Amino acid sequence: MRSMTKSAVGVAREALAVGRQTFPAYGSRTSRHDFTQAQLFALLTLRQFLRTGYRGLVTLVAEWQELRKALGLRKVPHYSTLAYAARRLMPEAEKGGSSTTPR
């Protein structure tokens, strides 16, 4: 049985590990390779955990060095990067539907 956590950094680390197992490192060979899909997935998971918007999350990440270090971020993504990643990586969650709904 898994224990629940209230640590945002703990949630981010767990989401990063899941993202690494689930997604390829980059969406395209020709992408800029600034952020891995696992890092973006972890940030999107953290956004839902903290119940904040894209801009609020970017502000938190910019000010939270421990979180950036846990996710291996050299820079902070623009909020639009997170919005586009959400459409690609978590389409059902962004529509407000259940992510467990069969397609």
C-alpha cells in the first residue's frame, strides 16, 4: 500500500520517475531538447497537485530551487510550453474528463 504525501517535491520526483517509464525522452528528434517529456509531465502533475494555473506554476518553479534540482531543470519553461505539453501528454485531464476512460 502506498502512503499519501503532502510534499510537492516528493510528488514531483514520483511523477518524474513515472514519466521516464511512460514517455520517450523527447517528442521529436528535431525538438529543441530543452525539457524532457518526463520533466514536463512531472510539472503538469505538480500543477494539478498544487491546484494552480500554468503561470502560477512557472512562478513557483522559478522561486523553488529544490524543486528545480529534483526535476533536473536548468531553466524554467514558459507557461505556453506547459500548456502545449498538457494537450499532448494529458489530453483527457485537460478536458476535464477521467484519464481512465477507455478510448
